[in-house]
Amino acid sequence: MSRNSFFQRIFLPGFLFQSVIIGGGYATGRELVEFFLLSGPVGGLLGMLVATLLFSLVAAISFELARMTRSYNYRSFFKHLLGKAWFLFEIGYLLLGLLVLAVVGAAAGEMVATHLGLNQAYGTVALMTLVGLLVFWGTGLIERVLAGWSFLLYATYVVFVALYLSRYWGDFTQVLSTGEINSDWWLGGIRYAGYSLAVIPIIFFCVKHMSLVY
């Protein structure tokens, strides 16, 4: 029997995926507007369903390939997947990493300036420092921090949804029953999943927990 816990094998990958996919654009609500809400309330929900299905399918296939090849980091994974062309992902991964850090750092700076009245640089430097500390202490700490962060996000979402529905349930049901659905609602889900799936290789270190139990 595997010594890895049920939580590590079944739930941890999902929690880690949620934690890394939520960045500056998601936190500010910009991604919801850009990819989903422009299609209307119902169309936005349908687009989210498309993105969820794509996330689930691609993540499951990627995790299984990583498990079979024992590829617990993105470089080893893409050497198996792309062969000699693995470095192409390395280039894109570096550029995407810089972009994500810039967006998240800017969002952190803006939040500190808005809510605490401090210079934006304090928020950006503080976030970058925390990222450096996580990387320094390794995957064990990263697993615990990101899983805990995911729990906190779920709790926050539950509270927000409960408060909203308790106050605006009538408006909510009316909007869903009468709202228009744009014809390209599915495209937003594909676009959002398409650029967000690049974060999956970041959490391949959790694949080492995935072993069959008989």
C-alpha cells in the first residue's frame, strides 16, 4: 500500500492547480470580464463549463504521462513529450513566467496602495520576497502553502456566494432565465483554458504522490 495519503494523491493536485492559476488578472476580475462576462451571464457560465472540462482533460492526461515517465519537473516532461524540441517550451515558459510575475506583482502593489495607502513598490517587493522564500525552501513548503491558500480561497468564495445569493437571489434567477447568450460563448472558455494550461507543468512535483493502491 502506498504511504502517500489519499489527500496527496487525489485532492492536492487540484488544490495546487487552483492556487497557481489564480493570478493578478483573476484577482482583479479582469479575466472574468475578458473571457466570460462579455458572453452574458448564462453564456459566461457555459464558457466556464467548457474551460473546466478542458482543464480536467488536459490535466489528467498530463499527470498520467508525467507519472508514467517519472517526469516530476517541466524540463523532464517536455523532453519526453517533444524530444529535441523541448527547449521551445523553455523559451515560452520563461517569457510567460516573467509576464505572470509582472502582472501579479503589479496587482499586489495596487492592492497595497489602495487598501493600505502605501507605495506600490512595497507590495511588489513583499510578494517577490515571498516567492523567493518559497522557492528556496522547496516543494514541501510549496505544497503546504498552496494547499492552504486554496482552502482559504474556497472559504472566501463560499462566503461571497452565500452573501450574494442571500441578498440578490431574485435578481440572480431572473438574469439567468432572461439573459441572452452570445453565439461565441464557447470560445471564451477555450481561450481561457488555452493560455492558462501552461501552468500545469509547474505542479508536476506533486505527481510523485500519485501511485496506484491495490
